[in-house]
Amino acid sequence: MSTKLIFDGISRRFGTTVAAKDVTLAVKESEIFALLGPSGSGKTTLLRIAAGFEFPDTGTVTLGDREITALPPWDRPIGLMFQQYALFPHLDVRTNVAYGLLARRFRQAGLLERLQLLIGLRRRAWNDPEMLRLTDEALELVEIAHLAERRPANLSGGQQQRVALARALVTRPEVLLLDEPLSALDAGLRERVRAELRALKTKLGLTMIYVTHDQEEAFALADRIGVMLEGALVQVASPTELYRAPVSIEVAEFLRLPNRLPGEARVADGSLSVALEAGFALKMDAAACKPGGVTALIHPEEIHVLAAGSAEAKAAPAEGFTRVAATVVDTEFRGASVMVTLAVPNGTLFALVSSQEEGWRRREVLIEFRTMSVRLYPQGAGAATTLTGGE
């Protein structure tokens, strides 16, 4: 898969605030790339630099084989869908969608012609057969052709979102930028629109950059995800890799991964012993981590809950497994699975188990997990020096 859009060494400051810090990123052709990060992390600044609304202090932006760093927005074959949609309330759906074509065609007009364009917007649009064809194709693509004569005030939130998407697509952009476009929709509609965006990507072969602070949205939609923290791009990975192996404990915290347990790693007799403040220890290979303070990350689905007194609990744990006595404090039913809150000697763990299992229904339980599924992060170390126990 070839590269479509390249950010090379992009930095941007606003006064003393660093919005982007030496960001280098290659977005592949026909992929959905999610920029994921908390508010203020720089993801929207990077999107605006791609669109031409902001210019970097240092670095370049390349689209295909063309450098576009200094080009104004109207000279970039890039579409943008705003978070708030930005529809014109006095124009109907068809004219809203056609506006990008009109703006592109008349962008070099003088002031008088621009005023004439705004006054006669609808008439100019529908006197042009090619503009009418492109607009109707965009309306059909997002399945709102039947709403063409309505105004935004007479549309639902989901319908307004489709109008904004059609307007971004009507100019046939090479890259589509989406700035948290689903944040105002309810959960069910968000899921449906995510599926439709992926279908559009497959149908059109379109490259999309999708900005969001919602981890679930990024995992569900993106082919790859870039995590931004404090203006820096700290990890680029597939959704599976990002979830299974966050590059630092800061990324794990942002992803809201539970079971982050501080402890102390010591080497003795050729093996590594990690004494966790939660009240139990891990026995691992000496190469897993350097001695010193660490934070252990255990994914909830790695933890198995065994009913105390069951035959499985009475048997010795298999080689390579860690077993700990625990008490079920709370359960959260999630349909096919249950999130179980567990009290261990000096802390709390969370286990995600099948709702068909019996162990979580008991109060006194044993929990066990593969020791090598635990990831270890040196405390106070940067992401580049993060070590892991492996898979």
C-alpha cells in the first residue's frame, strides 16, 4: 500500500503552548487513520495543518508526490468534515452540498462576482449540468437524495451529519479529514455511521484521517491509530497492537486500561521477582525487565476467575500461571461478558469473563493469569525504554 499523506517533522506553537512537537507520520493510501488523544493533545492542530487552516512552524506536508505545506486550503484536494457540521441554515440540502463546487469554481472571482454568487447561489448551481450531476451523486452516496429540498432545521442530527459528509465528498477529495464528526450522535447512530464510513472507504478507495478522543470509536473504525499526548505522536499501531501492547504506561492510562499495578522488580537466583503493592508477586524471566520500580499491566480478559472449592481451583496452577486469592466486590453485566471487580490482598483488580462462567457468581474466588501476559513498564522511563514480559 503506497503512502498518501506525509507529515515530516511538523512542529507548531501557540505562544508558549506546544501544539505539535516534531510529528512525523505517513498515512497510507485508502486507509482510515485515527488520530487519538485527549483534549489539547494536538490532534486537531495536525488536522488543520493538513487542511491548510494552520501552517507549521517547522516541517513539511506532502500529498502524494506534491509538497502542499504552503498551499491555501482551496488549492488542496482535501475534504474536511467539521465537528459541528457548519451547514448554511438558509440553504436547502442540495445547495449546501453543492457549495464546495461553487466555491472552488468561483474562488478567483472578484468581490462583485462573489456577491452575485451568494445572491444567486441556487440558480447558478442548477444551471450547470455537471455540478448538478456531481451533487446528486454525492447525495445518493450517503442516501439522502430524498432530503434534497429540505433545510438543515428540518433534519435530524444524523441527517445533518450525512449532509456535511456529502458536502465534503462532492469535490472528489484525495484525502478526507474528519474532526470528531460523530460526537453529537447517540450511541446507536454512531455505530451505524462508523459502519457506513468504512463502507465508503471500501467503495471509493478514499484515504481518511479521523480525529477523536474516543478510544472505542478509534478501535472500531480505524485501520491504524496514532496516539497523541501533549503534542507528540507517541505510538502508531493497529487497533489490536495498540490495545495489546501500549508503548508506555501513559498510553495505557489514556486508553483507560485497568489493572495498572506498581511494584518493585528484583533479580535473585537468575529469575526476576516482581513484588506488587497489590499484595502478590510475579516470577518472571530475568530478561523481562531491569531491577527497580515498575508498573505491571494485566488485561482484564487475561484473568480467569475460579470458584473457591471447585475442582479447577483445587488443582495446582499450570506452569507459567500466577494464582491469587480474591473476593468478588462487584459485577457489571455486559451481555456476553461480565466485568468483575475483585479485591486482592492490598488492591483491586478487574476481570472480564464470560457471563456463562460460574466463578464470578461466588464471593470467595481464586484468580489466575498467564504470567508472561503481564506487561512491565519501568517507572519514570520514557516510552522508548519500555520493557515487557511478552506474550
